[in-house]
Amino acid sequence: AQTVTQSQPEMSVQEAETVTLSCTYDTSESNYYLFWYKQPPSRQMILVIRQEAYKQQNATENRFSVNFQKAAKSFSLKISDSQLGDTAMYFCAFMNAGNMLTFGGGTRLMVKP
Amino acid sequence: DTAVSQTPKYLVTQMGNDKSIKCEQNLGHDTMYWYKQDSKKFLKIMFSYNNKELIINETVPNRFSPKSPDKAHLNLHINSLELGDSAVYFCASRPLGYTGELFFGEGSRLTVL
């Protein structure tokens, strides 16, 4: 079974600064997909970024980028120029070939003005 | 138009009652899921259906019974509600064979008194 670990239960960052959220996972599969989801207080689950394991290039979406280290089974999320609207729970998630999405425990991010 | 819609959004009920949460997606997706988010924000898969057929059934009490009348709907019926069933329940969907993200509904907060 896959496991996803987010070792930072809570983090805070000043507005306009950069923050990195950590995620590690455990799997014996070679083909899989990794995601970061954002859950603001509205509780809607919003996809932030996606990474295919077979791609070496790190995914980037505007201010959000990942550092994908396949050998180390690490998938961190970097948020640049943090904005107040980035305040939310962030979940790292792993999808295997069987299409089951497994979530980490989440990191609560607070962006301070 | 809401892509994945759940009803009701909020539900407060007494222990021992039976309740249902409905989910509908208008995206034409073949695969639908139910996830449970507990009070600590941990998200865990409960069920997955492909074209009305049960694919994944995680360790969930048999008081929980999913019903898929057609591939656009996946309802969750819960019998004999217990205090520990209090949680937010998320419905999600994706196209069959698609290796991308799940599309989530807004969640249904169930409170058992």
C-alpha cells in the first residue's frame, strides 16, 4: 500500500515571501502521479499542480512549482510571492496505476500580512 | 454549472438515524469516488465506482452502502449513524483511464449528535 507523509502540520510565511511544503511517499510502483491540492476554508478541494513520475522535469504553474526527487520519493511544493489567498490546507496526493488517490495528512499554511 | 454537486451540503442528525448523501457529475466521467475527511482533516478513500460497478471498497463499516443508479450518480447511504461518522464527505469523479486529477464536489458536512 502507498503512504504519503507530510511532516509539517503547520507553517506560516510572510506575504510576498517564498515557502516550501514537504511531502514524501512510499511505493514500489514505477508509474504513478503526484498532486498538490489546496483546501481553503470554503473546504473545496482545488488542484494546484500535477507531476507525472515518468517526467524528469519539475512541474510549474505560475507561482507554484515542485521539486520532484524520484529516487528519494520526495515531492515538495514551493510557493513564490505568497499571497493572503494562499492561506489554506495543502494536501500532497499519490495516484497509482489502479487510480486510487492517497492523501497525506495535510499542512496548514498561514500567510501573514 | 457545478461539475460535481453534492446534496445536502450540511446535515445534522441523531445517532441511530439513516441518511443519504447524493452526488451527481455532469462531466461525462466514468469513475466516481467517495472520500471521508475526519476532524483532523485526514482524507481517506471509501469507495470507487467505474460505470456503476464497484472497484474499490476500502475498510468501511457495512453500514455504509454506495449506490450508483447510472454513471453520473453515486449516492452514499449510511445506516444506524454513530458519533464517529461525523465528518465531511467528498464525492469526486474522473474519466476512465485518465491519469490526471480527480474533480471534487464541495463536500457534505455530516454532524451526528
